[in-house]
Amino acid sequence: MSPTINVAIVGATGHTGASVVDGLLASGTNFSITALARESSINSDANQSLRDRGVKVVSADLTGSQDALVGILTGIEVVISCIVFSSLKDQVPLAEASKKAGVKRFVPCNFGTPAPRGIMWLDDQKYEIIDAIQRLYLPIPSST
């Protein structure tokens, strides 16, 4: 059996995040998946459904204590952000905590067709996040 790859997902109950979880679970690779959820939704039916499928669900405040977030991410190898678009900037403290926790790869929420800088507000937000992650020297997929 291949070694376990520890993955944390933000937004695992959303459309994109659920698709990522489905893909990881169906891949045949030995993933240990942790879903980071808001305290207000920790006991939701959607999060219970994740638990029923073997996903560990933990409460995480992306804009709260950096030390608490580092503690949650310690031992995680890959962080995949499928965060809702209205919270895109919350990925900066998530990336900072990921770097401090020793995460090897960070996948920012950059799903969709990209536009050049200055054309689309939402894409400009995504570019700001990518710039912040690159300043941390935290590896991201080359397709972002």
C-alpha cells in the first residue's frame, strides 16, 4: 500500500469542494482527508455526510488565531482551498499558517477560466492571493 497523503480541504461541502473530495476518495490513492469547517456549520448534515465517508471534519477560523490554525495544519501535506468567492482573501492567513505548519503544497481557490489582470474583479482577487502565496515561497500548482 502506498503511503498516506494528508490533505486538508477548505470548502469541502460546497460544489467545487465536494467534487474534489469525491475525486480524492475515488482515486485509489491513500488520502487522509481533513475538512476545515466553520464552527457554525461543524454539526451540519453536509459535514456529517463527510464524516460518514471517512473525512475528518475540524472547526477552523481562518481569520482567528494563527497558532490554532497552524496546530490544525501540522502534519498536513497538501491544502486545497475551495473557499467561497466572498472569502477569497481569507486564503492569505490560511497560506501563512500552512507555511508555518510545514505544508508542502498549497492549492488556492483559483478554479475557473482566468482573465488578464485588470479585466475582472474576481480574477484580480485571485491574483492577489497567488502573489501573497508566492511571497511565502509556498509551492502552488503551476497551472494557477
